Amino acid sequence: MKRFTLIIDGHNFFFRSLWGIFKQGGKKVLSTKNDKDVYEKKLMMDFCNVVKQMGSVLNDIVFIEDSHSWRKDLLLEQEYKGNRKKNQDNIDKDGFNEVVSSFSETLKKSGIKVSQVERSEGDDLIYAWSETLFQNGKSSLILSTDRDLTQLVKCVNGVHIIQYAPLTNKMYVSKESNDFIKSLDEKRELTPENLFGEPFTVFVESDPFRKLISNMEIEVVEPEVVRFMKVVSGDASDNIYPVYYKRGDDNTRSKGIGKKTAEKIYNEFRNKIGCPFNYMIYMNDDALMMLSNIIYEVVKIKDENFTKRMLVENLKTNAKLVVLSDETIPDYVMSDMVLDISNEILKDSVLISKITKERLFSNSRFKDYKSTIQINALKGVKDDGDMSFIKD
């Protein structure tokens, strides 16, 4: 049976839980003791529901937390992720940070690995953790609705990195992982040569992983295509501009590079180089100049003030911002992440079956789970593991 380390995107988790009980853009939230109590209890309930849903295929859990991102220093002019502030205007930041800090301490006291590194964004740590585990022959299951992380999915020699998005109940996998999933539907006959001389049929219905994904939508993604689209088209949700962007005025529309145009550029570039490529292509000046020529032709750039050399520099900058790899993340950030991961791996892992609501609440400032379960009735949230009510 396939077992995974569950890597939870903490930033994503915090806000999904928050907007599950409070109205986005409404009155100020987390400024009162009651708001903070309800939110912290909700986090613990949601965490336990995730464990309940996926526990049968897990052997460890890592909870990833954000820090001040090095990308914000790289992209000061555009203000990296600055457009997200308007969605957080009604959050009391001190209250939010107080709850997050308290919840993190509860996880640590309960034996859950919590990973946070200064100047490392959550995505960086998720990459570093999944890659470290992968290199050590261990599979990872990333819990996040952030599609940027689908660039990490892969499978080699039966070791998987996959991603589950609870909001859409969708599992993102590589082609190789999808082949593995399809194989679970096959009844395999064991012969006298491979099992103590007793032939019988293995029924895959009893496989816990098959049972887990039975009601999920499986989407196969090509990580390099995900990276390419983000590099060329930018990412509006993170305030990253396309590699070519011309702001409009009263008489003209703004011009950038949309999905269909990016797909055309990708296909022409792929045909031009004649073979598959990976993220290392963004480190090669000759390849980037070839790509910039194609972009110029496809987009029909006629801006005399925008040169191909500027386009190459924009490609390099966007690659640093969106591609998750050892080559794009600064060395000092990678070193700190490796150290943190090494320290966390040395810690004993709590048995998944021991992660219960009672355990978390007894290690929290609330102490008693049974006296706090009324928060679900108050907020209309069922304590049944169903996360479909969550909204971004």
C-alpha cells in the first residue's frame, strides 16, 4: 500500500478556514476574544478532519508556515502579492497572528512537525520538503488549493509527489502517477511463483489509497507546461506581470500575454528546440533569446522602447519568481530550509491514529474538546470531515 507524507500549505489552510466562518470583505474580524476563540477552534477541527479523511494513507505530517518572502525584495516596484491586501482589509492582523501562533504551538505540542524559515515563502518550503523526501524515496501528498504547486507533481520509480485541492475535491498528478492509479483498478493474479505457492486474486477495493481517491476528480498535469505558462503569462493572483505588458490608456487597451497566446508560444518553442525541456532552459541565455524571438513574432510586439534583451531579462525575473527549484531559490534561503528540514526529520513522528480532536484540544489553551464542540452548531459547520463548505 502506498503511504505519503502529508505536506499542508499553512497559508492556504489558514485562509480557507477563516473564510469558512467569517464573511470576506465584511466587518472587522479577529479583533475580539470570541472571534479569536472561534477561529482557533475551527483550525483545530479542520486539521483533525483532514487527518480523518486521509489518515489511512499517511505516515507523517508536515505543516508549512509562511515567512516574509525574499520575492518581495526582488519585486519591490510591482509589490509582490500586493493585490491580495484588499482581500484582507477586514482582518485584524494582531488577532490573526495571535491565533496562528497559538495554533502552531498546539501542533508542536501534539507532535506535529511545523516548518517555518525566515524569508522563505510557504511554496519554497513545500518544494524543499517534497524534493528532500522524494530524493530519499518517500512520497508526498501536498494539501493546497494553490495551482502554482502543481509544477511539483512527479513520479519516478514508484515515488510520487501529488497534490490535493479540497475546495474542488481534485487530485493533481503526473502522467506516471495517473498510470499507477489506473493500475489499482486491475485485479492482479498472484501465482505460485510469487506468493508461497498459493494463487489468489488481490481485490483492489480494499486498498486505502484507491478508496481515498474513489470520489475525487483526477487531473493530469505537465509540470513544465505549468511553469512555462506562469513565466510567460505572469500570475495576476501574485501581481506578477507577463513578460511583455503594455499598460493602456483612455484610448487603448492594456496588452499582455494570455493563456491561448502562451500556449501558441509554448508549442512553437517546443517545436523549435525539437525535444522536451525543463526549468533549466530559463538559465540559458541562448535558449532565452530564441524564446524571446518567438514571443516577439507571436505577440507582434511593435514597441520601439521594448527590446528583446528586455524581454530576456523579464523571462529571467519571472522564472525566479514562479519556478520552484534549487536554481531559482536564493542559496541562503535553500541553506536555511535544508537545515530546518534536517532538524525536523530527526524528530519522532507521532502516530497518525493518535492525532485526534481530544489530543489537539488537550494541548491547546482550551484544554477540553467536549466543552468547545458547540462552535460547529453556532457557525453551521458540520463536524464530519466534509470540507466542501470552504470558500477562498
